[in-house]
Amino acid sequence: MALPIPGVGLDAELVPFAIIAVSMVAITIFVLLAVLPRTREPPLITQFILAFSVIAGGSVLLLALLFVFLDANGTTAWTWVLLAFNFMMMVPAGLWFISIVLFQDRRVARDSWAWPLAIGFAVTGTEVLMGILFAVGDAGGPLSVTVSFARGLSSVWFFWSMAAVMAGLVAWAPLTALERYGSEALVAAAALAPWVLAFPLLGGAAAAVLMSVAFLAIARELLRRRAAPVELRFLLGLNALFLGMALAAIGLIEDHGAPPSAIAFGAVMAVGMAGEVWYLVRRCYRGPAEGPWSAQDPRAAALPRPGAAGPRAEGPTPERVAPAR
């Protein structure tokens, strides 16, 4: 009896593309973790610009690779691929040098949401393109736009790539137990999503078990202590996401995997995973919810903490009493 495994869509012709895709996922994880140091200082704006441009450059490369399957003239298509490689190598470095001149050593504001959100959607967009690339390559010919997005948003190359990126951030970010349980559940949901699409009953049952285990762990933690407001907002967002996923999965089963329902399910997952990347990136430099960021080295000590009104006046404290003269 064959094991119910979702199709990877990988043959000998697509092996070079798979090597490039896996390398790009590894580069994305490395770049994100490199700009989010363990000192928990807010990253430099220049670092975020470099990370964003590298990820965006990956999207340009994937578009060029997709053009290989859509253009009958192989020479022209591979010329665009070479140009995209050059873009991915040179443009991020150039933008980084320019940003050093413009922003110097300015850091991202601790409450900033724009840069993390841009990173989240850039990562998700790149992985969507990766899914479409392998969907079109596996089809062996051009597909309609609707079918291309349906197959791309249901591809293991999309879901498992996003799961890998989120797993790296979950392992890196300083999360509380509640945040970690919820984030790990979303990583597992991304890993199981191809089964929901390929084998709806099996995938749906596995997802139901996953959600039950995750929410039991969260409920157990809530009984042990009071959740911080930011944790409650995180849990509300997670509940809304899982509800949307469940409704989209039901629609998928009812429509027997029709392209519109596959797009709806993949879109719900994509928005949720982009939001999770945004949340994890911010948490990496804001600190855990139960104990907000605190400086861990002398360079970071001068940075204001979240919610601080301004520099604290110097004066004697219980830990620091001026010596008597």
C-alpha cells in the first residue's frame, strides 16, 4: 500500500531548479538571522534594507527561471536568468552602500511595523513564486493564470519553504511559552497543508489533531499564569487564522479541490504566514512579552526601552547609592 504523500513535482529536468530553490531558502534564513542578532538590539536600517533587497532579488531570479518554461526561445530565457543572477548579487550590495550614506548608524524604531511587514510579505511572495515555478515546470507547458496560482499556492515548495523560514525564526526569537506553542503550531500547519490539499480527509484529520494539541498546551499555560496583553492579541490573531484555515479547508473539500478553493486556502495560509514572519521579526528585537527587551551589552544599554518617556534622570537608587564624602 502506497503511503499518502503529496506530490513534490520533481523530475530530472527540475533538479537544478530544486537546488537553486533550496539554496534560496537557506540564504533567506541566514540573512534574516544575521540581521537579528542575539543582543536583541533593533537592527540597523541598512541591515534591513540589505535583507529586503536580497529577498526581493530572489523573487527576480524566480521570475526569470519561470520565464524559461514560458518562452520557447531557450537562449533568451537563460539570458534573463543570468541577468537576474547579476541583479541578485549586485543590486543588494549597491543599495546597502547607498543606505549607509543616507542612514548611517540609525536603527529601526523599536515600535516600527513597516520594515518587518515588508520583510514578511517579501518572504511570502518569493515562496509563492517558487511554488508557481515548480507547478508550471511540472505541468510541462503553459497554464492559465488561475491554474498557475492554484497549483503554486498548493505546492509543497511553497508550504515547506515557508515552514522552514518560520521554523528558523521561531528557534531564534525570544518567545514566551504561549507564543512558542502558537508559532510552532503554525509551522506544523504549513508542513501539513499539502496533505490537506492532496488528501483532504487525512490532512483535515491531522490538522484537527494538531490544533487540539496546540490549544490544549496553550490552555494549560493560561491556567498557570496570567497572559500579557500582547500575548492575548497574538492568541486572538492565531485563533482567527486557524478559523480561516478551517473554513477554507471545508470549502476545498466541498469543491473537490477546484482552483478557486485551492487559491482561497493558499491565500489564507500565505497571509497568516506573512503575518507570522512579521510578528517573529519584531519579537526578535522587542524581546519577550513577559519581560520586554533589556540591554545585553554596553552598546545597547543607551537605547531606550519600549514605552520609555525619555532618558531617566540620574540619581541614587537602592542599588546605586552615592558614597558619603
